[in-house]
Amino acid sequence: MKKTWIGFLTLALVFLLGTFSRPALADDTAAVQKLVQVKITQVIDLLRDKKMAKPERNKRILDVVVPIFDFKTMAQLSLGKKYWTEMTPAQQAEFSELFVKRLQESYLEKLDLYTDEDVAVDEAVLVKSRIHVRSFLVSKTDKKEMIYKFYQVDEQWKVYDVEILGVSIVQTYRSQFDGLLKSGGIEPLLAKLRVAGSFTVPTAEGK
Amino acid sequence: MKNRFICTTLGLLGLSFYGQIAWGNPVLRIEPAALPLMVMDSPETAKPVAELAAESLSQSDPLESLESMDSLETNSLKDQLAPFAPPNQVALLLAPASMDGSDTRVEAEQATDGGFVDLEDEFGAPQQEVNDPFAGYNRAMTGFNDWVFLWLLNPVAKGWRAVVPEGGRTAVFRFFKNLLYPLRLVNNLLQAKLGGAVEETGRFAVNSTIGILGLFDPAQAWFGWEAHDEDFGQTLGVWGVGSGPHIVLPFLGPSNLRDTFALAPDWSLDPITYYAKGYPQQIGIWTFKSVNATSLDIGGYESLKKDAVDFYPFLRDVYEQNRKKKIEE
């Protein structure tokens, strides 16, 4: 008898939790979609403002974008838990630093290649406990799908991965790092990251 | 068995070497502007040190994993970040993105454990992803293709860009794309994508007439009809054929066994194959097509290359993930 009651109570609790948490997540989905929409609009506006000097523009764009990314998580996931925990705290710190710097440089460079593409935020979907926000980069000749993947941490929704045309940034780094770590080890990898990113790319001006 | 497999592969490589220079390489066509909004650095939004310290204390490590990270490490998040980021950046990393602005840190501390495990599960063990027995050859061929791109294709494309305005090159790009309608139609049908087949047919009809032989794209601009790129490699994938080992083709770039097989039927549905009188002319047209496409994305390849820590596995992964996605769609 007692057991039945406990069972019943548990069930009731589960239902209660269910009713409370589901609408909350649905609200979050809409909120996250709006967040992405707002951020993208701000970035595009800044990119189209041809009067602003580039360093100033880049700084402002970073101010817009940085808060929604969880770079530390991205760095850790890109390396993988196994390798991450094998590193000393000093190595972890250096790895994170170099990795985040890479992402930063890469992104700033992509901005230089921007011409007049439009970004359309399509929909946000709840996938398990993650929110995937789908957007399209529309140019004159085609349309590219980009998915921002958010997870909830400390009541915040933060990006932990971005998928472009089905290509996950984190997954791509994982494969590369795995190969390098298997053939070399942590120090050679860090050495490689230290020197990487030392050449510049022509801009798309006058494209 | 293995020998036969290798012979077949080599035979196909030879074939592909012969024919198909400008088979639009989907991977290298990723426009860099498509890469994501991600960065950090924000030199001037500094926060007072006291606020910073308060924040770092109240935040728990989102990636704390019960068995793998001791609490000492967890609490030293700020210390970990400190060496590489000026305090204002640490503040940014630690600062909540404040979606609702409410202060919920107490609950947050309990809600974060297992983050690492949870997210980690979404990503496969890296090396299981790609079947790569030809890694040595593939690496060498990637080097060769890189050379071809940087020293032949790219300089010519830059010259072409200097001579012809963007509008003209875009028109040429569309013209060639329009020509591949038969390929897209057949593969949409083979995958039972009737909507795609219908829209493609509408596009071909409108763009070939009003759009002057496909030079313009009124179907998209006026009616919003999208292209539905499908090829035989994708069709085979939809039918359940696995990708097989990754193979880097000369001139064409990353591919795999399945997609390499699919080149022959793809080729048979390209009008250029029938229009051209002999291989030299065909290769010429394909080369022109490739030069034109490259001219619309100058700097894109270099930028993509710079994103790689190790170029060959990077390209391989980009290709395989992209193909997988296209097949799933």
C-alpha cells in the first residue's frame, strides 16, 4: 500500500515537473531564436556601415557576439575529455588561450570576406535539452545553412558548437586534434597552435 | 578481395584523372563568409575587479565532470583564464549573457554538473568517423591539389576577376548551373523528391527563357523557387550505400569511393559532355567553369585553409560531414 502511494506521488511529481518545465523550454526556444536574430542584425548593420574604421567595427562586433558563446566549453569539446584531463592546468590554460585566439582570428577574417550577403534566421528547434537555431546565409548564387547550437549553463543559453553546411566546427577540430595527439602528443600540438595563423588572406573588396 | 578493391579504386582514379577537371568541388565552394559568428576579445568593456572576483566565485565550472575534474581545478576557473585574457575578457567569459537578467546563481551551481559528459556524447570518438585506409596517398594528393589551386587556378581566377565585373561572372556561374538541370531532375526523382523535381523544372523553364539561357535567376528572385542540388553520390547515399573510404581525387579534391563511382553517371547528365568535341575541349570548358566559380570566391580557399590545424584531415572531415548532411536532407 505504502509503495503504491510512493509510486503515485512520484508519478504526480513527474507530471508536475513536466508541466512546469515544458512551457519554460518552449519560451526559451523563442527567446534564443530572438537573441540570435538580434545579434545577427547588429553584426550585419555594423558590417554594412562603411564609414566606421575597421578596428572600431571589429571591436563592436565582438562586443555583440562574444557573450553568447561558451568558448571554454568549445575548447574542451574540441580537444575531447580524454585529452583535456590528461593535460596539466598550465597546458589547459595555454590550449584554451590559443584555441580561442584561433577562433577569433578566423572569425575576423571571415568578416573581411563579407560582401553583401543576407542572413535569415529560420527557426529554433528544441533537440533534447539543446536549442538549435537554424539560419541561412544568402548570397547571389546560393544559400548556406548555419546552425547555432545552444546549451543551458547557469540558467544561460550559450553556443557550444556551430554547424555550417552540416560541418560541425567542434567535430572538425576533434578529428584534427585527435590525429595530432596520437602521432605527437600535447606539446607538439601546442607548438603547432602557437605558430598557426600567421599568414593573411586577401580581402573580397571589389569582388 | 582487398586487391580487387584497390585495383578498382586505382582504375577509378585513373578515369577521373582523365575526365573531369571542373566538377564543382562542393567542399572548396564553401564561402568563407558563411563561417560563424564566433570570437572573443573585447578590449574596452572592462569590469571592476571586485565585480569580476565576485562573479568568478559564484560561477561554477559548466563542464565540471564528476569523475574527471577535482574541485580545486573547478574553482580556479578564473586562474585558468587569467594568463591568457586580460581581466575584462575574463569578465566577459564569466559574465552571464543575461537573457532574462535575473540572478539565479544559487540554483545554477547545482544545475551544472555533468555538462562535459552530456555534451561530449554528442560528438563521436573522432577517428571512428572516417574510414581512411588511403591516408598517405590522400595527404600527398591534397598537397598536389593545393599546389594546383594556388599556382594555377587561383592566379587565373584573379585575372578573370580583374577583367570581368562581378555581375558577368555571376551570370556565367548561373548559366552553367542551369545547364545541370537534367542531373538535378533525375536525382530528385531517384530520391522520390517530387517537390524538388517540380521546382527544378519550373526553375529551368523560367530561367532558360525569361532568364536568358540561365544567365539570370528570375525563378528565385520573383517566385522564390530554390535550386535542389542532388547528384548521384547523394542518391546512392539515400539508397543506403555507405561512403566507403575517403579518396582525394587529382584536381577534383576530396571524395570517397561512393562519390567517385557516382562521377560517371553525373558526367553522363552534363550537357557539356555532349556539346564538347573531344576531351580537350571538354576539359577546357570545365576548366573555364571552375575558374569562373573560383573568381567569385577569391580568398575563400586560403581562409578555409587557415582554419585548419592539419589541412588534410580538416578537408576530409569537412567533405564527409557536408556530404552526410546533404544525403540526410
